[in-house]
Amino acid sequence: MSTATAGQRTKRKSQIGFVSSRSGDKSIKVTLDYKTPHPLYQKVVKRQTVLHVHDEKNEAKVGDKVEVMETRPISRLKRWRVVRVVEASVGLDIVAVTEKDVAEAVPTKTTKKPNQVAKA
């Protein structure tokens, strides 16, 4: 049984990591990188842990550095939630490409440029 009263909460774990994926509405994946020595060879090996995180406001983007906190189970995998965005990613916003954009950028056999002369 818990000894915490109604107005008091127990200490919860908090981690800082990078957003690696936006998998759905209000859901992100946060990657925590760390280094640990190999048990036999003692070489330092890079490892990572992936957390499924609840993002209530949909404010985190891929590449952002976020602080996450342990919470009650929200879904089958989500046990963490976003506390704050520590650092926003520096990069371009990703925009979906339409078929019209591709058709304008890539010449095909059916479309000819006006100054192109056929070789005989």
C-alpha cells in the first residue's frame, strides 16, 4: 500500500531524450542513448532505449530534445508522458510531396521541353 496522501505524490523517474518518431496522434517515441562496457571484452558499446511517450498537446517534433516523466499506464505500451520540450530541433519542416510536384520536377518520356530538338 502507498503511504502518500491525496495531495502528495511519490517521486517519479524523469529522463531526457530525443524524439525519434511521431507514430500517431498524441504518441511519440523517445530514444535514450547511453554507453556501457561489454561484459567480457570491456569495450564501450553504444546502446539505446526506446520509450513510448504520451504527448497530450502534440508539441514535440522529430529531433526535439524532450524531458519525459513516468506515469500510470496510458495504453498498452505508453508508460511515460512529455513534461516539456527542452530544445527544439533545428531543421526544415517536412511537407508531403504531391504527384503534381513530382511531375513538374521530373521530366518523363511524354513531356518534352520546348527548346528540345529531336535527334535524327
